[in-house]
Amino acid sequence: MKGPIVLQSLSRAVQGAALLLATIAATPSVASDHLDSPSVIADPRADIGDLFAWIAPDGRHLNLVMTIVGHSLSDKIAYAFHIDSGRRFGRTTATIDLVCRFANATAADCTLGKVDRARGDASYTEGLLSGGKSFRVYAGLRDDPFFNNVRGTRDMYNVATKALAGSARYDAANCPRFDAAQTAAIRDAWRHTNGGPPTNFLRGWTPDSIVVSVDLAPVTRGGPLIAVWASTRGPKGQIDRAARPLTGNALLVTLGSDDAQNEIKEQYNHASPATGAPFVAEIAKGIALYDGLDGRCGDSLLVDHNAPPARRYWPLARLLADDRLWINSRSSICTQLFAAERAALNGERALEKDCGGRTINYDAVNVYRSLLANGTTSGIDDGVHADEKVHSTSIFPFLAAPDPAVPGS
């Protein structure tokens, strides 16, 4: 999620290898898409926190959730789910967009390509049914399902920064090599909050949320494999985009001045998955950093040991630069982030019957970081594994109701 930046920058006096980690540690925020550019932060109503997409347990619907950092929606912004489909992983041949606009809090206008349209009040929890009955939409405040030990992550980076300022060094592929004691200290800091039990920094966060359940037929015209990303667009063009958690912040521009970071983040937010190639080299640097956090280099997902060191992480970087959530619509069993990707590219045949995508209950951050660090779905652990509230993957609008407002707050 991409919320307001809440942690202060570390000193710019930190140089060389230590600066790489110090820059990351400086800016975690309250969302899975943590770090954002000034134009996005300027209007939280355009700031996408998270995107979730999965196949409903009935096997007949694609469920979609877009959380917005602001607590309201703008009448000047189009909120879009871009849904691609194809017969083979990585090759989509059909696209349909589900775009919603809101004249006010109770006046939604959502179109599914030229197929169907829903107009009216989408604030009721049963949702607003489209005219052709192919989709249902809800918009309103809900409890944020994303969970993350942000302070533990910050402390982990501080420990790693200290190690890099001391004896730890980078290998030829830019992966930091930590010794056993340094690795143990990194992991210990990561799974605590201020030295105590781990806590979810997002507890009680209530973003405005756009929730959709759509029939599979109109969104699988290219084939059963679906790829989804979300965007917000204003009068001057695209403002923000989101798909997988972490890609646009944890792996992008971890070294450089604030101006340089803001410039490439603006470029990233204005781009699309189809135009993601210019970001591959930068994402590869971020993967190299994470690969060392488990105490070993060269075991990240899809690492290419036959490539020159500078391109060891490019296979995964290319996948992540094409930033879309992949869903196998042939399955209504959804258990793992990156399931479709790993089944297609990593030879994990057991995942061929998993829908993948991202449900609102996935432990997305720990799984993503583990895949970056050691190529598996475990091993990297911030100590937080579930939200405090119970969310449903089957009962619309899926997200739990927010806590009641406190009088006078």
C-alpha cells in the first residue's frame, strides 16, 4: 500500500554501500506500494494503496479491490481496473477496462468496456448491480486488509546499513554479503517492533475502497490467464498505477538524490506494464539487495547463474517490470502470491491448479520478500502474518467494515 511517508530520512552523509540501504530505510510508509512521487502524494484521492484480484470460490467471477489512500474519491479522477487475458502466460491478446467515476459519494458511473454499465449509489454493502448484470460494484470506507511491520523493516535496514558500513561487502552482481552474525541480527530486527513483539503499522487504517465482482466471460475473451493492473487518471493524464505489492517502491531507485527518486517515480507512475522495459535495470539492483538479506547471494527467484554478474537478476526484473497480477481463471483455489508466475516460469507444477493473483488475506509482504531473498515463499518474516480484522474472499464486499468513528475525533 502507498500511504503518507512517515519515517524520516537518514543522513545524506552516509556514503557508498551503506547509502543504498539507508535510502530505503529512510522512507517506508503505511502501504504495500510505499514510496511515491510528489504529484501522487499531493492528492491522496488519486493514490492507489493496493490492488487485489482473485477468482471467486464459485469459479464464475473475478473479484477486484482497489484501495485508495484518501478517505474519499474525486469527481475529477477515473479509477480503472485494466484486465488483460490470454491463453499463455506472458502473452495477452485481449483487454477490457472497468472504469469508475464518482460525481459524489453516492453517484457512481462504472463501465465495463462497451459491454455493460452501472450507474447509481454504490455505497450499500450489497453493491450496485450493472444494467446487464455482469458485474457488481461497491465504493466506500472499509478496513484496510494490508498488514506490515513497517517499524521492524526500518530497524532491519538500520542493522544492514551498519553492517555494510563495517565488514560486509557487495559481490560482482551487487548483492551484499553478510556474515552469520549480521544475518541473524537482520532477521531479529525484522520480526520485532522497537525491540518488542511485532505490530501491524496499518491497524485501524480505513481507505476508501472500490470493490468489484465481475463475470469471467467478458474478462477472459483472450483466454483463461488474466493479468490485472490498476490506475488513476486525471485531466492531465495518468497519475498513479499499482499491481503487485512492493514492486514500485522497494525495488525502484534505492540510491540517489530525492530529485532523482522523484523523477523516476513520476516516470514509473505514468507508464504502463507494456512500457516497463526502461525500469528493468533499476529493479534488478533492488533484487540484488534483497537477495543478500538471507545471508546468501544467488538464490533469488529466477536468478540466472549463467548470465554476466550485472545481469544475474534480469529474468525476475523483466517479470516485475511488466507489473501485473496474474490469475489463472481455471481455478477457484487461490492460495499463493506469484503462483501463476512460478508455475509458468519456475517449473512448479503443483501451482498449475492455483489461481494465484492476490487475495485480501495473502501474507503478501513476507512471501514477496522471501521470493526475492531466497526463491521460496518463507524465510523472510516481519512477524506479522494477518490483519486484526477478518476479511472474506467470498462475501461481497469482501473487506471488513471499519471501526466506528470516535465522537469528537
